[in-house]
Amino acid sequence: MKRALITGAAGFLGSHLVDRLLAEGYQVIGMDNLITGDLRNLDHLKSEPRFSFVEHDVTEYVSVSGPLSCILHFASPASPIDYLKIPIQTLKVGSLGTHNLLGLAKDKQARFMIASTSEVYGDPLVHPQDESYFGNVNAIGPRGVYDEAKRFQESMTMAYHRFHGLDTRIARIFNTYGPRMRLNDGRVIPAFIGQILRSEPLTVFGDGKQTRSFCYVDDLVEGLYRLLRSDYHLPVNLGNPDEISIVDFATEIKEIMGSEQPIAFKELPTDDPTQRQPDITKAKELLGWSPQFERKEGLRKTIEYFKSLAPEEWYKKEHRTFNHQNKKK
């Protein structure tokens, strides 16, 4: 039986990947230190005999008994509200965690995939962004802890591929959304939906003319699976090139939810990218992949998920203390 290790398994993307690999016939080990993950994302798998969960911090030594077909490294804080609170842990999971898992993949002769990000392009001077663009990143800015962790992760992965011959994959993931996101994690889609549910003004930073391109999670997972099954080792952009400004996006969500809440403009955060749009030519040519969900369809599914949460979840503020053993390291 094919056997996979997925780190960050209790997170948004990680839990959806667990589901997909189980559906493809894999035995799956999920690993997460729960610093930002939530075991509720895996509750539906409690009686699944092919799934097991290990609570572990991958910045510490990682050991798995038995063979592994592949390792998918998706452990990382992924929203500014997280990596600005825990910057050192963010850097460590992209560096030490990646190194530990690459060593495990080498030992197990397992295929290795990393979840990189469009943030490696920083505030891009090239638009749309293709994989040949080296980026415009402020390494010492507040967002640099995430950007540079991912850039280092890519470098380390390619070093293991070139020096050790490890079978590697690099997915550069653009903005993705869908069920199992945290409602108050600070990212724009759950932020807007949560504010409408609470009858609050929608917060738009700057003048709202900055752009994003949003990919529904089912499309993203399909692209990831196709990349995993491919034989391509260099980075591949995965995202939806349907670009929209943030202020127009706020209006779109208001229309879908039937809201008349006002928009409140606030100061733009440091190094917030002014534009973000993937060039997915490579994914189309190599993987035969392109997004299938229209944005409004994906938004309706996401809105229904958040509405299904208990009302107290709508009002709960992020109060994570990040009091795991690695807090001060």
C-alpha cells in the first residue's frame, strides 16, 4: 500500500490533502504540532483505519517507522496574524523542519513535496508572476520571516535534489480559500465573511486597489496531486489567475451575502503586495491543470461552511498563546 506522511495535517490545506490521498488509496500519517492547526479538521477520520495522527514539532528530529512512498511538507504558519506572532517558529519550520524532513525522505527513498508560496515573489515588479521571476522581497521586513523561510525551503529542497538525487516537487501556492479556514485568522476571505456575519464594517487596507487571485481549495488540491504524480522537479505555480482588486472583492462578497455593511479603509500594512496573479502556463502544459471553480461558486461553499459554525465561533477572537514547548526558542 502507498504510504504518505503529511506535515501540517491539521491545517486548512493539510487536512484536505489527507482526504485526497486517502481517497487515492494511500495510508496516511498526519503530523502537526497544533500551533496553528486544529484537530477538528480531522475529526471525520477518527474511524478511518488507514489514517493515524502524530502530534510532533518537525523542527525537532522526525522519525517514522516503516516505509514511506512520499512526504508532503505543509507545516507552516500561513497567515500574517500567525507568522507575525511567532516569527522564529515560522523561520524554523521552513528551515530546520525542511532539513529534518528532507533527511527522512532521503533515508526512506520517498518522494518529497514542499508547499512553497507566491510570497517568494514578494511585492512583484513583474506581472503576472511566472516561475522564472526571482522576486522582490524585503528579507528584513515583518513579512520576511515567512517569505525567506519559504525561499530557503526551496533552496534546500533543490540542493537535496541536485546533490543527493532526491525525487522532489515544489508547489508555489497562490491565495487559496475554502472550508476549514479559520474564521479569524486575518486572511481576507474569512475576514470579510466573519465581519459580515458579525454585522461589522469590512476592513480594506490602503485604497483597496491592490489585487489578489483566489483559488478554491478543491482545485488547488487537484493541482497538488497532479504535481506529486508528475516527474517535474522545478517550482510550479498553482493558483487561479482570475485577478480582482480587494475593494471590488469586498463588494462581491457583500453582494453574495446580501450585506449592506460599509467598507472601512485602514492603513496598508508594511510590504503588503500591490498585485498578485499567477502565470499558470507551466501547470497547464506539464499537468494538464487549470482551476475549474468559478470564484462565486467557491465563495458560496466557503460562506456556507462558516455559517454552519456555532454563532459563538463568529465572535471568537484569535486568542492563541502559542504556548507549546518551542515558544521561546
